Amino acid sequence: MSTARLQKLVLRLLPWGVFAAGLGLYTATLAPTVVTIFDDSPEFQLVCYRLGVAHPTGYPLYTLLGWLFTRLPFGDVAYRLNLLSAVCAAGALAGLFVLVQELTGRPLAGLLSALALALSPVFWSQATIAEVYALHLCITVWLLAALARWEATGAERWLVIAAGLFGAGLAHHRTIIFLLPGLALTLVLPASKGESRRPWRRYPWWKTALAGLLPLLLYAYIPLIGARAGSLDGTYRNTWEGFWRHVLALDYSAFLTGNPLSQSRSAGDYLHLWLAQFGIVGGLAGVLGLIWSGRRRRTAWALRLTGLICLAFAVMYRVADIEVFLLPAFLVGAAGIGLAFDWLAARCQVLPPRAGLRQFAAGAVALALAGQALWMGIHTFPQADRSDDWEVHDWAVQALSAPLPQDAVVIGILGEMTVLRYYQETHGLRPDIRTTAADQEPARWAAIEKALTETGEAYLTRGMAGLAERYHLDAAGPLIRVRPKPVPAEHPSCAGVELLPGLCLQDWNTALRRMPGGWHAGISLEWQALQALDQDVRFSLRLVAGDGSTIAQHDRRPVHEAYPTTAWQAGESVSDWHDLLVPPTAPPGAYEAILILYDPASGQEWARWSLGQVNVPAEAS
């Protein structure tokens, strides 16, 4: 094979190499299951499995792709949806390489841009969980790459492909419209001074329009499936008005006009967020590269405008997780890093040719940019690596494994209920349990009253102000059991040990359970109040090694902080439960479980009691 043919083959394989490297990184750090509660990730993991309707704008493209990934023969359903993000993120890196190489003519510039984006914290965080942003960026960057290719060749198929990708973007995430001003300018801007001022007259408009409109047919999925599945929160209405309200996300306009939770940020906050992605060297290079632009004048302007519009939107939107809405701007900044290298490498050509000075200078620039990206990646890795994140999984499994009666009612916020429903439906855990989502406290109070009327008890995922004064509370695993207050008993007696005057530990039990996140020591405590207590007592449960060191500790007021001892009545029996995770570094062997009662205000220890030994098997090491 000739050298020219070999170089051409390498250039063709490089995008696949970038894709493979990105996919390898993200699968190695991929979340193994559900790992979040307070964002949209668990919703997508359940909606795609159900083939239901996601929250506005419906995300039909992502839902259908996600459904296909849920049919993969490995991992649990949530893992498969997380894998979709990894594949899309790796595809975005390959597209960024192609885009920057097209803009500069330098494969090394494309590699530097892809490296900078791959290791940036926000992008990496979205590559390892089920979310819509990796697919959004993949569509965005390949659209820009097709645009750059069209600008270079003039072949109409690239313009048609770009239009098709824009339509696919509209069928996924509506912020793809941030590209519209740049795309429009690209179409009307002459490629050079000698070109006609009206180049759009020769464009294949009907093909372009058709390619852009066809993907919008995916929105037909929402009314077709809406009558059967609906949305998880029950807000979708399968009517003509309900469809348009959902697709246009009209209820989300409050985030722009009157969001009570809006967060104000200074210019310094945005600068800090920018530098947190690329470091000082990369952040500065990204800005300068966009100013210096590349060899494709039209596409360079599309990049600039996209970044500026995205930033302006973020300033107006002011939500808590604004960093994910800045991802297109971070993509543009990463492209700017490659453009900066191209400009600086070109400037190196003015140096004297002797002794390889030009190559040395260009190599030093590349090394500085690559070194900055790798440095950011090293610092990002501990937070980005979610491969051993089982906390949400373990909480959900323990909640559904608690001794709840048949058809028990569990009440909590929508994210928590979504996680429980996910494990009910995909793992078959306690499908009889009824989950009630109630984000606002008035709705939660109403749900409690309804459950008490129907079954005599309710189960909560979290405490509320005033709960202890109105009801009797017990711990049922990680849940809070709510029942009416008992009638105060006369002359109660202690059948166990009276650790404090009037506070009796009647019984206790320790159960060791192996879960994917490690060994869990669940400690059940049965208390009885011999009298009304004035002391606010906090419990500390500890696993102590033979040398006296503490390997695990859990400090809380009784019943997950919801039922302080000052709310207990004379004769009242209270069940409490604490979960201690044995660290994976702990050697196997016997550990002593110790209960300490102390003053939460001063930290003064009032009593200490041994609960016996916990024997950790060798499999824990």
C-alpha cells in the first residue's frame, strides 16, 4: 500500500478511533443502574422501558431509541439506557473531530478538541447516566460537520443531511433552535468576496425542507401512545390542546418569566463554570480560537452565534442545573481549542526552518493543550466515575424489601416514586405496593389522610414538619410508617435495658445483607418510653474493629430524624432502623456493633451499649 493510500485510510479510521476511545472511557465509568433521584434520569429509564410519554416536550426520538436499548441482552434496564448516553457522547466526540478537521485541515486539531470535550466535567457527567443531552450534542455536532462539509464541497447532499439532522434535533430537544441564526447566516453569507450575494437561489430547497420536516413525524408517537401509557406524573392529556401544550412545553415558560426558584449568577460564575471545563489554558484557547476562526468562514460564524445564543439563554433561564443547558456552548468552546491550535500552528511556520524549530513549536502548543485536558480529566475522574454508585439502588431495594403489608401505600416526591416504580416493574420487587407521588406538602398530607382512612397506616420516604406531633411513627427499613397516636399507657415497665431514665431499649437485631454496593448491616432497635421525655436524644450506631477503630457510622435522631424522643408519649413503643454500609476496604472478620446516645446540641455522650458482633464474610474484602 502506498503512503498516500495509507494516510487516507488512517484519516478515515480516526473518527472511529475517537468514537471507540470515548465509548471505552464512558462505559468504564458508566452508572450501573439508577443513580439519581432529583433529576430526569430515572424518569427516562422507566418511560423508555414502558414506552410511555416523557415530560414536555415528549422527547420522542430519545424515547424510541431508548426503548431499543432496553432490549439489549445485558445489564439491567437502567444500565442499558445509561449506555445509550455513552454511545451518543462517543458519537459526539467523533463528530467534533470530523468538524474541526474539516474546519482546519489538521487531524491533530480535531483530536485536541475531542480530548478537551471528552474530559470536561459536565459533558462527562452526561455520558454516564440516562439523559437527553448526549444525544442532543451528537445531533448538533454532526449537523455542524455536515454544514462544514457542504461549505467545502458544495455538494447538495450535505445540506440535505444537515437539514435532516436539524429535524431530528427538533424531534428530540428544542434547544436545537439555537443553531437557527447561525444556519441562516451560513446560507445567505457568501463564501468569498467574489461570490454572489444571493447564493441561496441555487439551493435544493424542496429536498432540504422535506429532510427537515420528515423527522417531525416522530411526534405522532406521543398521541398514539398517550392514550395507553400517559406520562409518569399524570399531567399529559391526550387531546389536541394537550398534545400541543406538551410538545411546546408551554407550562415551562415560567422558568423564563416567573420562576420562584430562579438563581442569579454573576459573570464571574459563568467564567468559573467555563474554566472548570477546560482549565485556564484550554478556556482561553477556546475563546481565541473562535475569534481567529478556521478555514470555513460560514461554519465558523455558525459556531460563534450558537455559542453566544446558548450563553444568552442560560443567563435568562436561571435554573439550578444551568450547566447542562450550556453544553452546546462547551461544545463550541472545545471546537475553538482545535481552531486555536490551527492558528498557532500556522504562525509557527514563520519560524526559521532549521533544526525542526517549526515542528517543535507546534508540538509544544499541542502538548500544552493536550496536557491541560488530561489534567482536567485526572481531577474530574473521581466525580465522573459512577461505575460503583449503588446508593439509590440499595435504598430502593431496601425500601421494597421492608416488612410492608400487602397493598401498602408509599408516599413521596415524584423522583422517589419513579425509582420505586422502576424496580417494581423491571425487577418484580413488591408490585403490590402502591406508590403515591406528592411533591408539595399539602398533597402529601392529603395522601397520608387518605391512606390512613383506607388501610390504617401510610409509609413515607421523608419526614415533614409537624408529623411527629400528629402521628405515631416507626421505621420500616428506610421508610417511615405513619399511624394514629396510641393511647398513653399507665405504669409501663422495661423488659430490656434502661439506657436513660425513662428510655428503655427493649430489643435489638442486626442483619447483614450483601448488595451490589457492598455489605449492609441493618440494625433494628425496639424502644419504649417509660415516661414523657424532655431530652432530645440522638443515636450513633457504629461498627468497631478490634483495634478500636470505627469502620462504619450512622448518626440520626429516631425514625430517620422524623420522630425525636421529645415527641414520645409514656408507654409508647417505637421501632427504629439504621443502615451501616461496610466499606469495601474493610477486612473480613468480627466487628462490634455499638449504640451511643448523645446530646445533639453539645455532643455529650449520655449512654453506650453493645449490640453484639457483626461477622463480615471474606467476600466483603
